[in-house]
Amino acid sequence: MADHDDETPQAGSAVEKSEPLKVSAGTAVIPTDPFENPGEPAHHLRVTDIDPVEEKKAARQVSTLFFASIVFSCLAVAAYIAFPITPGDTGSIRLNNLFLGLGIALGLLAIGIGAVHWSKTIMPAREITEMRHGTRGSDATRAKAAEVFELGNKESGFGRRSLIRNSLFGALFAFILPGVVIFRDLGPKVDPNVVLRHTLWKKGMHLTLDPSGTRIKAADVTLGSAFHVIPESLLESEDLLEEKAKAAVLVMRLNPDDLNEPEGRENWQYNGIVAYSKICTHVGCPVALYEQQTHHLLCPCHQSTFDVTDNCKVIFGPASRPLPQLPITVDAEGYLVAQSDFHEPVGPSFWERDRA
Amino acid sequence: MITTTTTTESQPTSYAEQGNAPVRPAKGMKFMGAAANYVDERTSISGLVKEVGRKIFPDHWSFMLGEVALYSFVVILLSGTFLTFFFQPSMAEVTYNGSYVPLKGIDMSAAMQSALNISFDIRGGLLFRQIHHWAALLFIAAIGLHMLRIYFTGAFRKPREINWFIGFVLFILALAEGFTGYSLPDDLLSGNGLRIIDGMVKGIPVIGVWISYLLFGGEFPGTAVVSRLYSLHIMLLPALLIAMLGAHLLLLIINKHTQFAGPGKTNNNVVGVPVMPVFAAKAGGFFFIVFGVIVLIASLFTINPIWNYGPYDPSPVSAGTQPDWYIGFADGALRLAPPHWEVVWGGYTVSFNILVPIVVLMGLLATVAFYPFIEGWVTGDKREHHILDRPRNAPTRTAIGAALMTLYAALWAAASSDLMATHFKLSLNQVIHVMQFLTVIGPFIAFWITKRVCLALQKKDREIVLHGHESGRIVRLPGGEYIEVHEPLTDYERWNLVSYNEYEPLMVRPNARGVVTPIERIRASVSGFFFEDRISPVTKAEIEAAHHDSHAEIDGGPGGKH
């Protein structure tokens, strides 16, 4: 009973409670003639309460479980030693994981089941009733608390001396500002809006295979095939992953008659070979799935679907914009090269994307 | 039992009187007594033991869901600490040369390499990685179920609204812990998850690009994000979690546990087992059971096999990429936006295909976070509620819960749209369209069905109270009429069915200054939405009427108010 029966209430005692007050029941319907609570039903004794033999049996089961736990924990230690990891042998890892884990798990379970069994069979099952008290502090306590605040206010002059108070508020606000500004250098000094608009692609840059970096001969790109492509200079780049996250390209060869290029882009392809950014215009996953029959590109993350024959226009899924096209041609030896960088930012949309 | 249910007749003078047997000094008591004295003289801890040592905890299976969450969190702390001894939160490029042959010679980050080393070179390392991951999944699942239990039984009502909100914050922190931890190994799958976060952040108007830039320390993926997420994952978020958890448990103790309605249980008492020894043994034992089950799963089932995914590379991705299940509802929301929702306004790009899903998610979460305050405002009920509702007895609340669950489930299922399509040989596009339909219309259908089911169950309860149980015994009356004999309920059975709260719709009335404020008008219409259709609990008078007219046709009995 969390009653304070033998405690003399002291000023500032935070645990003092009061009986619930009469408060509004809102729109609740209060029955005029409520049913009587019939009180607790009769308590049923368990078999271990009645039969000392059963009680003894239960006690034995509990201690057996605890002893079993000791054994399992020791077995776990033994398994740690008996199942070492042999480098290169994944089977040894499986055995180590399995037997070490089983030993620990059974050791834990035996403790847990033993303790619960103990509480359910041997410890008293009879439920006890405890009275609740209103959560609200008693009027006396609340009056004391209010007095504390009043005294604090009076002695400090917090309410009266407005200049001190308001300048303190100002100072407390201002002191946060350096804490915000200091995070500026989480990122480099360059404006992200500049770097997001440029990739490694430029005039004459060879298209090479991902990840080997070998150049691609236009003649090797057969009708219906698709290549995962990176710029030739990528593998020497210092920021390899950052550049790859913008420059990754898919090259596909279609029947030139299937392509419906918009005006001004007729020369961006070579003999039906087209190159499109592989970075989804939705949230940037690699658009890695090419359906050869339908000429659709599918993003495996959110299923945006792009029609390669129609300038990679979005035909399904949450993306909005077509995949940017990389203008390509061939060099004197017949290897695929870029005509220029992309003409628009690749990847996910962002606020300033359509600014010049 | 000394105290009765409605009045306190006498105060017990010692705890021994409450239990069955008097406390006898046991063996070893002398040392324990000396130790206790030593500690108490320096800490005054006897007051705390007296306060909480025999605190009563009601018993019901659904009360263990929060315990599962708590215990799996302890397991997470233990296993996570072990992992920090080996994990290197660095994105410095290294060439893997460890025990796992298929990845030998491959460039990866130090983080990925150390995660592989934990799995393949340290005895028990893989086990602890899997314990950590499985425990995290169980943690979030248990929190979710715990929240549903609290919601559907109305345990969030006064005085527990603040504790509900703290619990909600814990849920969000758990999700954040999950996501930051998931991203640490820097494998292909988690890298794609970060890529999606990057894309979402960039879609935020005005500041999106800058936030992404600062988060990743430059362009995605950069070389900073793993170590930054690590700081959050092992320091800031756990510190917040533990602080919030402390507040959550402290309020639980201050408010005392709720209990289901039942004979002997009132709004002014707690009926259950005392902390010492029964609850301590049960709960302590249950901790070991939860721990044991997690370790058992971790030793038998692989989770997050990063060695199959390989290191992160922005170009490849595997088909059927899935986030961990608890992030599914966010990923699914992104999938459901129809094409071409992006617009350019005044030269600036506004990505509604990202913003609308974010707003829907925020709306869902905000409704969950603030529901107790909304319901409290609608009912205007300022009383404390310690007796739990059966979900059927709060039909509108239950129906709203079902609607929100349906929304969550539709978003969550949408995150597996591609797998559903491939596994069940369906068209991917049709699966998405069905999910879009379920997301928009599903919650309304769920609301309507649930509310009708609740009202029907309440009607059934009324019928049982008024006419008793069907006995299956058919008798023929002298007049030739056949009736089924109904057996009357015991007082205990009846109490369970009649003791629940009922609310009426709010009647708009002018306030003290004779004005009907617009807020009050809104409150009245929301109140009407909540309580217009309702079934009142049976009154004594109705039972008496039913007795006098025991031949009354069952369905024609006094029904609910409509």
C-alpha cells in the first residue's frame, strides 16, 4: 500500500497525493441507478496450494530448470572453444553460430521458464487490492508549490524586472545561433547547385563498361542489347562513388525506326544506340532493369517505368521526368564517345533544378 | 484481502497481513540486514522499497507487449555494445582481404569490411550481429503491438495522455535507431536506402538540396555519412531513448497500471500481484525468455546477409529491393504516387510525388501522436480513467483505429508491390493500382465495417444481459408454444457486460456570454460523429422489464438509441 500512513506530510513532499476531485465528466452519461459491483469472485486454489506433493514437485522442476541453465551456459562456453572459425570455411561459421547460440539461448530460456514457473506454482496466486489516489497533488501540496514559485518570483524579481527578464530571453535565443551556424561546414564550401549540374561526361569522353572500364565498339552493341556504362575517366577519379552516382549510364541499341526523338536530338544517338542516365529521376535509385521486348526501363526501388522509344518518358510509377539523355557518337576507331555532358541535371529533382 | 472494492474499511498494519503468511526471518538474514542497513544509512532507499516494493500490477496477457519492447531494448544495448568493440564507422576505402572468399580483393569501405570481419572472423560475432538485428526488429514490432493495445483499450485517457505521447516519441526514436543502424554496414542494400533518403530530402522545397549536402558532407554518398549516423546511432538516439524510457516508466509507476473491468475492480483500486515477489519473478523470468527467444532466432535464422549484397556502389541494384519491414510504410507511400506529379512554379521545382507521401505519413503519425488529446477534447471528460474499455464499447475509436491500421497496412504492403507481382504472377501496374485504391478508400471501408461490427457486438451483449445465455434447451409450453430456455447470468458475468462508459453527442449551448463559439460548433459535430450511433449499457430497469416480460421476442427487446 503506497499510503503515507506513518509519514508526517512535510513541505515539499513530491509524492503526496489527494483523493480525486469532482471534475467534469463531459458528455459522459452517468447512470442514475448503476449496478452494484459484485466484488471479487471466490479465489480458486491451485493444485500446488492444496497438495504438498505437487508443491514439492513444482519446486523440484524450478531448481532443475535453473541447474539446466548452468549446464547450457557451460555448453555455450564449450561450443565457443569446440567450434572455431576456419578462414574461408563458411560451414565453420554456421556451426559456431548455431551451437554458441543454442547454448546461450537455452541457458537464458531455462532461467526464464524456471522463474515464471516458480512464480506461477509456488508464489501466492491470490490477487491483492491496492487503492488508487488521484494523480493530482493535494491542495496543500499545490499551495506549497505555488508558494515556491511566488517566492522565487518575488526574490528574483523575474516578473517585475522586465528588462532583465527580456534581455535574458534574448540572450538565451542568441546563444543557440552559433550552435546552428557551426553546422555549415558539415558540407564543403562549394554550392551544391553548381556541382549537381555537372558530371564527368564531356566531349570526346569514351563510354566504358561498368566496372571493368573497357571501351565499347559501336559494332559490338548488337540490336536489343543493353550495357551498364561509366565514363572512362571515372576509375581514376578521386570521388569515384560520388561521380559514379551522377555519371552512370545505360546504353541500349534499338531499331532506329523505333526511336521517336524530339526535335534537336536526332543526332544524339548513333545507329539506334542511345545512352540514358541510369539514375532515376524520382529519388535516385539505379534504373537497372531493361525489358528488351517492350523497350521499357524499370526502377527496382519504386517501379518507375520509362519508355526508351519515347525519349525515356515516364509511363508508370512515381517519377515525373524522363531520364536525361547523353548525346553520343563514335570516334575515328568506332568506339562510343560522348558528344558533351548531360544537358540537364541527372538524378532526383530538387528545388533549384530548373533555375538557369 | 483486507480492502474491499469500494471502501477502505481498515488499513493493514504490515504487508504480511496482505499476503497469506507472516514474514519469518530466514537464513542469511543477518548479513542481508547488515547490508540493507549500510545502504539505507547512505541512500535512504528504504522509502523507495516501501513505496514500490509491494506495488500492485494487474495481470493480463496483453500487458506483456510493452515488457517485450523493454526487454528487447536491453538486449539491443547489450549486443550493440559488443558490436561497437569491433565495428569501424569509416568510409575510407579498403581492399577486402578477410575470410569470406567471394569478396576477396573487392574495394569497399572500412565499415563494410569490419562488418564482414565481425561476421566471419570473430567467434560469436555473427551471432551478436544477428541478435542485435533480430532484437531491433522485435523491439519495433513489440512497440507497435503495445501501442495498438493501449489504443484499442483506451488506456491513453486521462491521466495517461502525456505518457502516450512519450510512447509515441519512443516509437519514432526506435524507427530512427533502426534506420541509422541499418545504414551502418554500408552494403549495397543499405546504400540504396540512403540514396532514397537523399532523393526524398532533395525533394523538400527551398532547403532540400542543402540538407542533403550537409547530411552527406557533400555530394551523395560522400565519405561522412556512416560515421555521422554512427554518432547518432550509438550516442544521441540511445541517450534520448533511455531518457524517454525512464520518463515512460516513471509515469507508469506514478499513474499505476490500468486494469480491465471485472468484478472487484473499480476505477479507484488496482487488483493484481505485488512487485515483490510475484511480479518481479514473472517479469524477470520473462526478460530471460525474451532474451532467450531472440538468441534462439539469431542462432537459427540469418538476417541481413550483407556478404550477399556486396559493398555499396551507386550503379548496381538487385531486383526486389526491400527495406527492413518497419520502414516499409514510408517506402510504400513513395511507390504509390502517380506519374508526373512534379511541377515547376516560378522557376522552382516542387516535387509533389515526394511531398504528398511525406504529408500523408506525417498526417498518419500526427493523428496517432495527438489522438488522446483529440478524444479528450471531444468528450470533455476530465475524470481519470483506470478501467480499460473493451474495444467494442468505444465503436468510433475502434473504427478510427482500424482505419488508420488499414492505411498503414496498405502503404506497408505497397512496399512489396514488385514481390507480390512476381510471386503471384500479377501485373505490377495492377498491384500498384489496387494499393492506391486501398490507401484512399480502404480506411473508409475499414471504418464502416469495424463500427458496424462493434455495434453488433454491443447489441449481442445487451441481448445476453437481458435474456441470459442460450441454453439449447427447447421446451413446449402448455399452450403449444415452443421456446428456448435462457439461463440467467451470474452477477459477475453481468458486471463485465454492463459496466462501461457511455457518451452522448454534445449539444451546442451558448457559453456564459451567450455566444456559441465556432470551436464549440466544430466540437459538437465531431462529438456527433463519435457518439451519434451508440448502444447504451443495459440499466437495472431494463433488466426488470425483461424479467416481467420474459416471453418478449429477443430481437424486439429494447435496443440501442440511434
